[in-house]
Amino acid sequence: MRILMITLSLLALVGCAQVKAAHDDNFAIESLGDGIYVHHGVHLDIDEGYQGDICNASFIVGSKGVAVIDTGGSFKVGKQLHEAIRKVTPLPVLYVINTHVHPDHIYGNAAFLVDKPQFIGHDKLANAMELRHEAYAKLNARLLGADAQASELVKPTMTVKSTLALDLGDRKLTLTAHPVAHTNTDVSIIESKASTLFTGDLLFIERTPVLEGDIKGLITEIQKLKNSPAKQVVPGHGPVTKNWIVALDNEEHYLTVLLADIRASIKKGESMESAMNTAAASEKGKWVLFDIANRRNVNTIYPALEWE
């Protein structure tokens, strides 16, 4: 059952919009100003072949060095990110932060071992990595082919139990470990100079949110994030936004509708398969690849809600 759920989680992550294969040769970086850069992964559909580059990977340049936030889904993607950083600055990479355990965010870590940074994640991240190691390795080998061979799993050398402050010289980063929400390993980051919040997969923009953790916990954490002093937000997937309250509202609305509809189906005695076809149907036109991601969400949430 554990391997099945992990497999479904990875499929949910890669079950996204189709893209052109040329993306591998065009590792674009968006500059947000103030030393903040984001690479936007392209959301590949599983049938198109998962290439390990579907999430947002960011880096922040301070006067003392660089902090990287998520590294992509393979050594190849991590190396491309590393090369992009070197085109911007010769300063050392001091920190590599993983926002959660999902493989599209962590398997580029190995490309940064040469820098000898602190690898940072949630207090539960190392254990989650260990539990998923075998299943993720098999999936990566099948989906990434040769690109999976050098994709070593690098665990954190420093962990976040509640909050953690990091110093980049002219700017500070504050990391927050969240209760079970998208996963049980979620970390968000806010930096002080440009007031930019990095949510990891606590926030999806445009693309249907997916989760393997606790829908009620995710709704609660989304509500808490609305109190952030951020001026702009980098989500785990999707475009950077200054209208981030609206983005959080949109995700909260989807999750709230999904939760209510699944509860209603359970109360009526409807099967999970039936709920997959009806839950949150009113949200269908608002999200990319709604059909595939929403069905997987129901598959994750329905069994847990049966025991409420």
C-alpha cells in the first residue's frame, strides 16, 4: 500500500500539461530583481515522458553567498540549475533547501554536493526520503531513463523543527516547518530584502493542486500563509505572483469544495469511484489538467475521510 500511494503521488506530480521536448535545451531563468531568480519547470503529462523538470527551482543571491530552494527532479536538472547560478554569481552556494519530499523537488541536490553546502529540510524529511527511496528509485529509472543514473538522494544536514533563520549577509531567510498539509515535510521560506515568500507545494497556481498529506491541514496552512508580510510569492508550481492572496483564496476554494463534496458522497454511501467523477466538478474549468489530478486527490482523500 505504501508503494502504491508513493506511486500515485509521483504520478499526480507528473500528470500535468503537455510540453515540447525542446525544453531540456532551454533552461530559462526568470529574474525577479533584488538577487532572486526562478526557473519554472514545465508540467509534463506522464504520457509525454517525465523529464524531471516540472517544479519551480529558485535561488537567492546575498552578499555572503547563495541559497537554493528546490533543485529539480534529477541530477541533470540540478546541474543545469547549478550552471545557471554560476552565470549569475561566483559566490558560494551556502544552503540548499528542499520544501518537501516529492522527487521533482529533491533529486537535483546531488549536483550541489561539490559546493559542500548545508542541505536543509523539514525535521521529518530525512525519514520520509528513506521510506520512499526504493519506490522513487524505481520510478525514476522507469520515467527518467539514463538521467536517473546520477540522481543520488541527498538527505538534509540541517533540519527545521519549527523555524530556522539563515544569514546571506545583506538579507535573512526565515524557514518555517509546517504541520501535515501537502505532505508531512512541508517548509516555506520568506526572505527579508524583497519580502518574497517561497511556498513550495503549499500553493499551486493555474495547475490543479495535489496532495498526499491532509486536506484539512493544508486548508489550515493556506489560511495561515495569508498573514504573511510577503510582497510577492513563488509557488511550488506556476507563475510568480504579487496577487498571492487571490492565489491562496483560489486554492483554498478548490480544496474546500473538494472536501465538502467527498464528505457528501461518503454520507450518501457513494463509492470512491463515483466520487472521482463528481467531487469538485464545479472547479473543472478553473485548473489545468483537472480531470487527472482531481481523481487522484479523491483517491488520496476519500479513504481518510471515511474514518472521520
